[in-house]
Amino acid sequence: MTANVVTDVNRPYVPGDGAKLTAEIEVDPGRREGRSTRQIALCIDSSGSMAGDDIQQARDGAEWVFGLLEDDDYVSIVTFDTDVETVLDATRWGDISREDALDRVDAITAGGGTDIYRGLVAARDSLHHLPTDDTTARRILFLSDGKDQNHGKAEFGSLARAIDEDGIRIKSAGIGDDYRKETIRTLGETARGEWTHLDSAGDIESFFGDAVEEAGTLVAPDAKLELDVADGVEVSEVYRALPQTQAVDVEWTGNSTEIRLPDLLDRQTQRVVLKIHAPPRDVGQTVTLADVTLTARGETAHGAIEVEYTDDAEKLSVHNEAVDIDHRQTVIKTELGKGNVAEAQTQVEKMTQIHGAETQAVKSAERETRIVAEGGRAEESEATKIVTDDGIQK
């Protein structure tokens, strides 16, 4: 792994009395070395509302996962309705016959209520005891079409943080129209995974399969950025922009904080955008506002957010519009993912005032906001993905 950190700001020159800046940090993960080992827990809603095509497609999706596993990978299967059943304890794929695994999946039936919380606890417990190293990708692939009537956002947030501390990332998917979107989103964001909406049962196989294949491209798990800011510098509005737009709550210890990143994957750039206040300084100085350190797989990479203080009007007029657009786009997409169309529209209006109605990014933001306003949950989850310069949706 040879990761790289690149920083940029919208205003490289600031006046002596300071200024509020937009900054971004891009992480190039480097290349995968060897093959990662995958530890996969399928956590499947088997409540009564999943009866019929949904549960059959979930069974088919599990079978598809089996075809992607290598001998040293581990897989477990947990189903939940009113009760929780561990259909398959975490098992090394080379130690179980495909026929045995298929028989267990074929026995999954649907009926009863929806105890999401206990299902997730069982899925975490199924992976908790397994040996890991810095080549291990640990995933809970969570699927539900319903609501847990006994647990709310705060409890799911706490559980997801505990799962994240175990080095397990959650890929969460809601299917149908009756699941609690806030739960699906909280699980994916808090455990540094992703969340999504599935239009139909036919999408389950792709959801499971894509997540397992992606886990095989692991470069480094448990990556993090440390920001060490200079005295007087303030940081706000921290977002992960790639691979999925998500607001990040950060906690400070003195002048330092950590921004936890999703696992680094081969060829998947990550981006963090934030607001940073440059305090007053004497003109003529180039000042490091924040030192940035990426830590992953025991290695580090460094960058710095720097500005020059000046009273030169020509320099002060220099503006990196692309950084501003990245930030505004990230904010809009995050709000759309939450279903906050009114706030997204307010942000689009601000973006239009600053960058102009004919700017391509503004047109795209207006179009996405309109689509979400007219659409449903699929449009909300789709809006959280950013198309990069090479046209690839992340």
C-alpha cells in the first residue's frame, strides 16, 4: 500500500484579518497487495412481510454469495423476525460443503415481527470471535423491509458504533416502502459503510454480490485522518464526500481530531470536505492551518492545509471554484439523502447565486433535487453518490 493525501482550498490567499475557507482532502488508497480475506455476515429480515418473492430472492442472494467466496473466507447467516436465528455460524468456506450451506439457506422461511436490533447483535457476535489482521475485510450485509418497533435511532447509533469498533462495516439496504429509512441510513453511516434502497426483490442478489466482491478489493481497514490544527483555527461542517456523501460528527481533544474513513479499497478515491476558519495573522506569512495525517495498515501519509496571508488584491481575488462546488454539492446530496428537499433547495439557490445558473454542477443539483422531490426512497439514496471527473459514480 502506498496511499497518498492531497489537500486543496478554495482561497489560497487570505487577508490579514482572516477568512472562512472551504477545504478538501483527497485520499488515494494506493494498490492492493495480495488477496484480502473476507468475513461476511448476512443479516436478513425474515419477518412476515418478506414472505414470497422477497425471501426467495434473499435466499438466491445468499447462494450467489457462496459462489464468490474463497476457501479462507468466512460466512455466517442470521435471520430475524420476532425471534433471531443463526442459520449458519461463522464458518470458513473451505470447511463446509456447498450442499450443506444451500440446505441451510433453503430452510429460511418468513413469518412474525421485525426485531432488527437483536438480529444485528447476533450478526456482530457471529464475527466477533474470528481472528483478523490488516488484510481482513469484515462486513455485515443487512437487509430489511420493515421497522423495529422497540428501538430508535439513538439505540441503533450506539449499536452501529460498537460494531464499527469491532472493525466491522455495515452495508445496509431497505427494500419496499415500509422500512424505517432513518434506521437504514444510521447503520450504514455510523459503521462507515453505505446505505441504499432496493427497488425490488430482484436487486437483492446484486446488493449482496457487489458488497462481497468489493470487500475483496481491500487495501486497508480502519483508515483514519488526523487533523492537527493551529491555534485559533476552527473547523466545521465536516463531510465524507466519497464514496457516499455523509455528514461526520467529530470530537476534539485539544487541537486534534480524527475523521474515521471507510475501509480503503483498490482504485476508490475518498474525499473529505470541510469548512475551516483561518484566524487573523500578519500578512506575508504562509501558514499551515492544519496538518493532515492518514493512518492505514500501520502506514502513514501526510498533507497540510495551507494559506498565504496577503494584502495583494490580485492574489486575494484568486478563487478555486472547484473546491467550493465540491463542498456545496456534498451538502446538497447529504440533505437529499435525508429527504430534506427544502434545505437542499435552499442550498441550490445559494449555489446558483455564487456560481451561476448555467454552471453544469448547478444544473445537476437542480435536477437531482427535483427528482428527489418528485420521487421516493430510491431517488434519495441514489442522490448520495457523486460522479467523479472520469464519469464513474462512486
